[in-house]
Amino acid sequence: TTAPAAPAAAAKPTEAAKPAAQTAPATKKLSGTLRLHVRTGPEEDTLKDMLPKFKDDIGVDVKLETFPTEEYATKIQTLMAGGTIGDVMWGIQRTTPRYARNKQILQLDDLIAKDKYDMGLYWPGAVEACKYMGGIWAVPYKIHPGPAAVYYNVQQMKEAGVTMPEKQYASWDELKKNAKAATKDGRFGLQLNITAGGATNTPQPVTMFLRSWGTDLYSEDGKKSMLNEPKAKEAIRFMWDLMHTDKVAVTGKEFPASSSEELMIAQKVSQLMAASSTKSIITKTGGKFDVKNVIAPPGPAGIVGTQAIVDHINISAKTQNPEAAWELAKFMTSTEFGVRLGGGTGGTASGTTGAQIAVFNDPRIMANPLHPIFLDLVKMATAPRFPANLREEEHAQALHQTMMPLWLGERKPDDAFFDELTKACQAVIDQPIA
């Protein structure tokens, strides 16, 4: 049982926390065409709306080349290896160090200095996530604090006769009690942010629990798996208990294939632990029910297991038009672009806002009732750890594949399982640097 903790204080943005919005891109006209690589889905609506403005302002055409999220890193590496990579690309903080080490992307410090570009516009943690070996290798595109929010179906929770907290769950016991009350035939009271096919995202929900219990996936130097440590076992057993002992959480047999929101939209889940991307769920429910959210409870460590998950915009080292590529990178991380990202609508559109501080405080974003708790969470968020050999995707695959039998109920979280899990993950960590 976790000790109750006071909910996080309401966010009251100060002037210091609200820097001036990023100015519009330079009015000078450039020429040519840029190839932009992005993942399929989450930001397509924003790109469709915003890229024509870049063409109008700068005079440069942008050719979009998209790849599914699960294939994205492999596709980019293939293009890099073949010398056919484009000019600008979406990326994430776990891939930027590898690209930087292999000199596949531009270091941006000189461009930033020449342009006198203010990196203080972004959350400090987002800027730190763009650094490697003392240099800046990306501009922060988006930031979220991991799956540390609990979204809930207002009508179903009322029907279950529970009173939801105003802003944050005080304890896991409280959350579990409410989930039990909402669980009924054909409906789960809770869903953890795990999908059957989303291997690269599996570290996020697992890390949320690990950090809430006072540990992490890796040692601080990224050279040792921590999954056989007592606190890690306790955290993962708690996740398993929610599914298979308490029977209030979605099990591996019912995991959605790719989108964690599927079951909530279908009204088969009353509460969903998820990140800020799920803020766009209100555009997908068809008005059938209302959605609100609260901050997840603290764990035995007395904290919510947040993570500063940062998406990047990288510039290829092979670009023949670095000036235009830099203008596109600035444009895609500007205030207006970041606000539009946070207003994702329909389909798989994301609700995660851009990484500028001003974006989080923008009235257009604050108008979404699902947004305000993320002001608190992003301030709590600390950087995730990655393996020292930069093989995070491979580690994520090993973690996901080894844990699926646990979520399916085919294995129990006994010492033999944790030995197997640790062995599989450590085998990836022990490989040479990528």
C-alpha cells in the first residue's frame, strides 16, 4: 500500500515561465526543394496545414516522405547507409546520439550562434535532450512526460458510483479501488499504456512504474539492466497483479494492436493511463461520452514516474541546402507549429504540443480541458536513461517480447522470469556501440 500524497499544486504560469512567442520564420526567400522524413500518422494533419505556409514564407518546396513508426528508424538507417537520405527528419532523443556519433546529422551550434537563435524558448529538459558530447544536434519538436496521466470516461465512472479526484490520484490503492468499481462484464476499469505491436513504446509504461517504485530500466551509466533488482520486481509484479490478480486492467489477450486509445473509444475501458498524445481523444469519441484526466498517483518512492520524452528535428549531414533546412527546422519547432501540433484532430492525430514553453501556456492549448495537468507533469519530468551502446530500439524489442507472455498470463513474475528478462535485456546492452 502506498502512502497518500498531496496532489501536485495547480500550475500558475508566471511571466518567467512564459517567454515571448517565437517570431515568424525569416522573410528572405530561398529556393529549391527539401525532402522531409516523418513517421506516418500522428503529425500528418499538422504538416498538411502548416507546410504550405513555409512555402509561402521561404519559397522552398517540401517533399514529404513518411514511414510507419515501427519501421521508421530502420528505414532512416537504410537511407543513410545508401547515401539517399533527405534533408530534414523527425527523430527522437534515443536516435540522435547515434546519428551524431556516426556524423549522419549536422551539429547545429554554429547555425544557432550565427542566427542568434534563442534556445531558451524551449523547456530546458527538451534542450538537454538534444545534446550529445557537448553539442546540440537537434531542435526540440515535441515534449511529453510519459504515460503519467489517467484519462477516464466520465459517465462510466459516475455509473460505477466513484468520486474521481480533482487533479491527482492520492494513491494506487485509490486508483485500484475505482478501477475495481468500474470493471464489469465486457469492460475493464483500467488500461496500462501497452499495445500488442508497439514494442518501441513499451519502455515508457514500464519506466513509469519503475521510477514510481524508485528504480529504472538501466543503471545510471547505461551499462547494466536493473530489472532483477528488488524494486523493479515489485513494480512489475504490481503491473501483473492489476491484470491477473486484481483483474481490473486489460491483459495481453485484449491489448489493442497499435493505438492504446482503441478500447476507451469503444467504451470497453473506463480509465486509460497514457501520455499527452491522448489529449486528442475528444476528437475521436463522436460525442458519445465525456473524457477528463488526472495525474497518476505517486508510487512507494513518493513520486510519479515521469520521463521527459522529446521528439527531435534533425538536419542531415548530406543536405545540399543547409540554410533552407535550418529554416525548416526552426519553422517546425516554432510557437505556431507547436500550438497546431497540440490541436491534433481525428485519426491518429497527436495531442502532444510543441516543446516551447510558450506553447504549453498558449490560451489555445489551455482551452483543451485535458491539457492543464501537463503543465505540472512536464515540470516534474526528468530525462529517461538509455543504454550506453545506444541500442535502445533493440532493447525495447527484447523487453517487449520477453514481457508479452507475462501480460498474456502465460508466465508468472517469479524469479525465473526475472532472470530470463534480465538476461535478454542485458544481452542487448552488452553488444558493441551502435
